[in-house]
Amino acid sequence: MKNPIRVAVTGAAGQIGYSLLFRIASGAMFGPDQPVILQLIEAPVEKALKALEGVVMELDDCAFPLLQGVVQTSDASVGFKDANWCLLVGAKPRGPGMERADLLKDNGRIFIEQGRIIDAVAATDARVAVVGNPANTNCMIAASQARRLPADRFTAMVRLDQNRARTQLARKAGVHLTQVRDIFIYGNHSPTMFPAFAHATVSGRPATSVITDNAWLQGPFCEAVGKRGAAIIAARGASSAASAANALVDHVRSLMTPGAIHSIAVKSNGHYGFDANVWAGMPVITTTPGSYEVITGYAMDAFAQSKIAATNKELVEERSFVAEMLG
Ligand code: NAD
Ligand code: LMR
């Protein structure tokens, strides 16, 4: 029997948590022979903690053979203790009339504290994946507090956007989505993100030679992927949850699978024209479980460069809103 992986999850009683925890406990994230211990962290709010109790009762009732323990707490230093993976899902949602800068600052305070505590108490091999919005900048903020853990351990999720883009391309080409490969997301998890269709393939051919409607690729396709989150909120009355949890399972599983090529948001070192020290989506290849290298070789045409410049501008702006908090 392998040693269990300790997985800390914030916002564990929220919508995404409700789809995510059962997938982790069933083996979907780390494999069918990998035991896990779930360390569930909620805000110190009576209603949320009560809801978490109910979720843990349901985990018990699933009798998952791989689930070796569950911690439930509102104390982050307990929840992140010795965690191998820290999944930062919980965040303050945008309230009515709230400016983006206010949201960034409110969440900034949460992610500064969580980054500091993770750095102090998590396992030496700890990896962090941020989902709570604004995910890229929250990830940058958490990483800014780390002195022990290197910055490349902190990633934010753009996999939902990659999955969305893949499905849209498959629909347009009239093929099954398994025929669509190498569609990667650049930049922010926001409507400015860029799904780089020119590098994608459909049934082994360049996507642009199968989908020759370039106006669709540059316009409605990019827009549909970028605004899919808002479309789901408009239809469901709530943010995407099951598909977001599924994307986080994909994000972590790909990061644990050497040779996997996928999009994650990572610290920029100037790749593809992103400012150094913003966390931007880009393609990576997993090298060893939990580690990766950025794939730097994709050529960008003028259209791609303008899209990357726009999403980079937004990331730099978000960073400037929280600059004074970073210390
Ligand atoms: P939700 O409101 O249902 O749940 C969030 C939970 O986080 C709540 O239970 C809340 O009590 C908890 N929480 C708040 N502050 C916390 C803290 N400091 N510590 C621990 N827990 C805390 O929201 P949800 O639908 O689960 O979504 C969670 C986040 O994920 C939101 O920010 C949402 O916008 C984001 N999201 C991101 C993506 C993506 O692709 N990156 C996709 C969908 C949703
Ligand atoms: C999504 O892409 O579905 C979410 O990030 C939308 C949101 O604002 O929660």
C-alpha cells in the first residue's frame, strides 16, 4: 500500500467542493491505487462549517476504500499541515456594486494569509493549485509569501478554458473531441484569455486547415471560450462548479503524469511576451510528478501577439491593484 497523499482543499463546503471531494476520494485525481487524506478548510462561518459537517458525513457514507482520513477545520494552519497538495478553491465572490479592484484586495488578504501558512506548515514537496477567482492573481499573491517553497510550485487553473476550447473546436470541425489536440490557453482566466487555435490539430492536421473560417476562429470562437463562465452564470444562476471541479482533477492529474502536455498558469519569466512575475496560462510538459517545464517554441503571429498583449495588460493591471499588499 502506498503512503497516502494529503490533499488540503479550501472552500470545501462550496459548490466546486461538493463536486471535487468525491472525485479525489474515489481515485480520479491521483489514481486507483493511491490512498488520500482530505484536509478540508472552510471559512470560520457557522453555516459553512455546518455544511462541511454534512459533506463529511456524505464522504463517510461513500465508504471510499482510498480515503484514509478526513480533517475538517477553519484553521488554515491545521488544514495545510503536511499537505502535499493545496487546492485553493475558496474565495470571496464579487458582491453587487463591487469593483474588480475591491474584489482583488479582499481576496488578496485571504491568499496572502494562505500563502504564508502553506509556506510554513505544508509538506516539503507541497504543490499549490489555485481555482478561486481571480485565480491567476490570487496565485501570484500566495506565491509572493513563499520563502521556503519555490514559485514554480504555485499554479493556477486554466484547464477549464482548455477543455471548453477543445469542445468548441470539435463541434465546429464535426469530429469527436478526442480528435482535437494541442489547444492551449495563454494569459488570464478571464474573458481576455487567448485559446491559441493556430497550434491546435484536428485529426492530425492543423486546425486552421480543417476549420478554414478564420473569422470564426478569431471572433466567435475566442469570445465563446472567454465568456463561457459568464454564459454559465447567466443560465445556471451560479458559477460553473462540476466542470470546474473536473478541470481541477485534470490539472492535477496532468501535473502528476510525466510527458503530459497541458495548459496551466505559471510564473512568467518573460515567455511569449508576458511580463515577468505575472502568472499567465501557457503550455507546459510535465517532467516528473508535480514538476513541469514551459514549452517555449510556439511561434505567434500578429493576431496572437495582440491577444497576448491584451491579456498580459490585464494581468499587469491586476498586479498593480494589489501591489502595496505584497510587501
Ligand atoms: P462557493 O461560493 O459555492 O464556495 C466557496 C466556498 O469558499 C464557500 O463555502 C466559502 O465559505 C469558502 N471560503 C470563503 N473564504 C474562505 C477562506 N478564507 N478559507 C476557506 N474557505 C473559504 O463558490 P464555488 O462555486 O465553489 O467557486 C469557488 C471559486 O472558484 C470562486 O472564486 C469562483 O469564481 C471560482 N471558479 C474558478 C474557475 C476557474 O476556472 N478558475 C471556475 C469556476 C469557479
Ligand atoms: C468560470 O470560468 O466558469 C468561472 O471562473 C466564472 C466565475 O466568475 O466564477
